[in-house]
Amino acid sequence: YESQVGHIQESLKNRFTLHPYFSYTVVRRGMRLEQVVNQRLKSFEMQLHKFNATGFKIEKDKCAMLEFFQDHDIHVPKIIGIFRNKKKMHEKLKAIQSQWASYNYPLFLKGCHLTQGGDKGTVPVRMENFTRKGAMERFMIPWVDTKWEQRPLDNNRPWSEIMNKLLATLEPGIAIQAPFRGLRISPDNTPLETKVEVVWGRAYLGLFPEYHDVIALRGGIFEYTDRGEEAPEHWTLGNKEDTRLRWLVDGGHMESVWALAEKVARRIGIDEIRVDIFIDPERPEAPAVNEISLSSGHNYLFHAPYLAQAWAGPHLKRQWKTSSGREGMTDEEVRMWTAPKLRATTKDVHLQTIAAS
């Protein structure tokens, strides 16, 4: 944390502007990470009712998210199509079937309005689903029709009530995406992925779904955490540098990952974001964004309180500048943090152009 404060400050001063949509998060000193997330979502709900602002669609509508990435030259696995009309979606599937040999598999069908894991809104489609007689009618068309009608839900989390109100406003849609073509070397034979936390335009740390006990830090460090199920209270003890993924640093992969995650955050103009990135072991210069999260439920262990401080600090400084907020910071914190500069735009988050960002 202490090693990153200066870098976050430099980003705030020279490389980052905050979209006004994310300036309504009201924080208090000492908040836990999940409390800051909840305050963010409260601000989303308020702005929806007061201004009809729908900036949450940058994550909660995958169609809007993918379109934003396309418009902002953010590398993602190839997008075959984005569909807001179910009939046109059916027609595209039939067109793919007629030219099935022209595609790499599996293709992925993604319900744009179904972003929660429990919604099961993504399905891989393999070549035989297009070549085997009757497979489209038995599998793909029914899946599309069912998911088109399904309503998203985000249950069993601290902010479920607020989130479900936001999700209820989403229109259905489905995107078709090609697979990430990088060499698959993860333990589950899936693309190696890292989930990067970015605060104020500075990549802070990265987690690995396939290596749950490894945390990537800046400066080429990998941290090992002992997460024995028999003693979760000791997960914060006995940490040491981990070398299993050292090749990601030695090969230049992590610098590309950090840069891509920061590009996403800065283009959006968001104070905190988790950017999930696929890594190609053979091409360190070509990581690709899988998705993003504005309300991550991951366990950041002993890093969580410091992430919360880094996220909340500049907001506290912004609030401190008003008479109502002057009791919210110590003198040291006032000196430590810079208030963010607001981006001069009236466009909703997901509708920004490169010029605006």
C-alpha cells in the first residue's frame, strides 16, 4: 500500500480524470471495502432515479461493455456480433451454420443482461452444434430463447437489494464472441486469466482464478498465501515470494497486463474497477480483456482494508473540500491525497467517445 500511494497520486495528478457518474460515491473514514462498494451502488440507484443515468451498464450490460471496448480500441477476443433483436440473433446462428468452417471454436454466446455468475448467462458452442443434424434446434435456439426471457438477479451479497433494482432496468441482448486464441497452460486447460484491481488509474494487484493462493503485486512480486481450509484465520500469516508464475514477469507479460488494465480504467474514468484479463504465454504483448466488475466479491484477504483506503482517500479529499466533509480526514490524510479532477462530459459512461475520455 505505502509503495503504491505515490503512484496513485501521480495518476490522479497527471493521467486520470473521473467521470462525473462516479463522483457521487459518499465515503467515510475507516470504511471496509464492501461498504465502499455498497456506497457506490447507492449512488448508482440515486442517479438512475434522479438523472436517469445508466452508467452501470458499462459492466451490467455486456453488449454495452463490448461496444465500448470496440470503440476505444481495447483488445478483447473477436466479437462476431452483438444483437438486441432475437430474430436477428437466430438469423446469425443460421448464417454461421451455413459457413461453419470459417470460424474458430468454441464460440461463446453471452447474455448481455445476465452478468451474474448465478444467471449462467454464457455458454460455449462447439463445432458439432452447427454440423450435427438438429443440434441447433435442440440446443442453441432454445438456449437463446430461454436466456432472452430470463431476468438477471444478484442475490446473497450485501448489496443485492440495490443491485437487483438496477438489473431490472436492463434490456435483453446476446453477443457472440470467438475464443481467446492464446496457449492454454492453466491447471484447468482454460486461458490463463488474472483479475486486476485498478484504483484511480493505477493497477494495484492481480489475482489468478487457477492459482488461488498467488497474488501479483507491482514491482515483479508474487505473493504466496497459505489458505489451508482448516485454519482460514491464518491466511494472512507465513507469506513468502512465490515463483510458480515468475515467467509472467520475466517474459514481460505482467507489464502488458498492468498497462491494459490501466487503459480500461482511464478510458472509462472510473475510481475503482476489477479488469479480468486473458494472458497468452506466447505473446506477452497481446493480453485481452475478458470482462470487468464494478462490485467485485473476491476475497482480497489482508489487502482489502488497504484497497479500501486507496479507493476512499481521494473521495474523502474531495468531500473534505466542502464544509460538510472537513471532519472526515486527519491532517496526514489531507496531505497524502489529491482530489480527483472531474471529466468534462455529459455523456453516459458507456456512450463516451475516445475524444471525451
